[in-house]
Amino acid sequence: MQYDIAAIVEGYAQGYFLMADERDRLSWYGSRDRTLIPLDERFRYPKSLQRVLNQERFTVAINRDFQAVVAGCADRETTWISPELKKIYWLLYQNGYAYSFETWQGDELAGGILGIVIGGAFIGESMFYRIPEGSKVAMVKLVERLRQRQFVFFDAQMMNPHLKRFGAYRVGDEEYQSLFQEALQRTYNLV
């Protein structure tokens, strides 16, 4: 099957995202409000995580093993990352839009975040861990990277208690579209 990468990127740039249902049928979804991870002083994390960061148990890499991160994100009892969506992520990766932000402990993939970069926007698709704290360290290090690169926003799509601990907040569709218009004026990547 052929995919129109430009059309897929355009869908994300309009605020939609792809998800598969329980029968692996892929569809576009939208939301009236989106969850953002702050890239300013509102970003926070538990003190226990600061101890882990100070121990420097993990190293950080970008795209060292993109497909393993996608597989890790999809490896759960109920997943919205179908085989078809894995192929689309791979094509987005090959075309410079999809990234895996990873933590490693030695040669073992500890955790990671899968995301799509469009202009100055990082759209977090999913995260996972194999070693406790692996994905949390990835989150802190990714926010540091996005700040350094002056990204406009980090979209986490949907709120959950885990993201709330990092200071995640909701924005309405109008504000989200405005931020995306600002992000589209920029050209960034993570590496």
C-alpha cells in the first residue's frame, strides 16, 4: 500500500492524529482540547526522579533504535498502534518527521518516547519503559532538548495522571491551532 506522506503530515499539522481501533482499522481523530507538556518553568517532576537523574544511570539517544521504540510503545494488552500504523511511523521516520527519543542502560533500551516533529511542534505519540524510570528520564531529557532547540510546544495529546505529575495542562482547540501556526513558521529537528 502506498501512503501520501505529505497528506499525513498535513493531517497532523491540522491537529488530527492517527489511531487504530480494536480491529486494527486506522482512522484520524481530533480532540476539542489537547494536553501539552510545558517547556517553561511549569514543567516539574518528582524529587525521586531527580535522584535518578543525578545517578546518571541512563544515557540518552535519538533514533538509535527507532523500530524498537515503536514496538515497545505498541507492546501492551490493548494498543492503538496497529501493524499499518507502524509502517506509517517508519515512513515518517524515513522522511525526517518521526523520532524516537530513547534512554539506554548500557546496551539495553530502557525506555523511550515516540513523536512526530512538524516545524517547532513535537507531537508525542506514545511512550514506554522496560526499566523503571526509563520513560520518565526520557521525558525530562526530551523537554531539555526541546527547550534548547526552542520548540513552540510539546503535544502529549491526552491527559493522564502520569503526565499531570510533569505539569501537563490542557489547551482548547483555538489556542492549539494558534500555537501550531506559530510552530509551522519554524524548521527544527531533534538531532
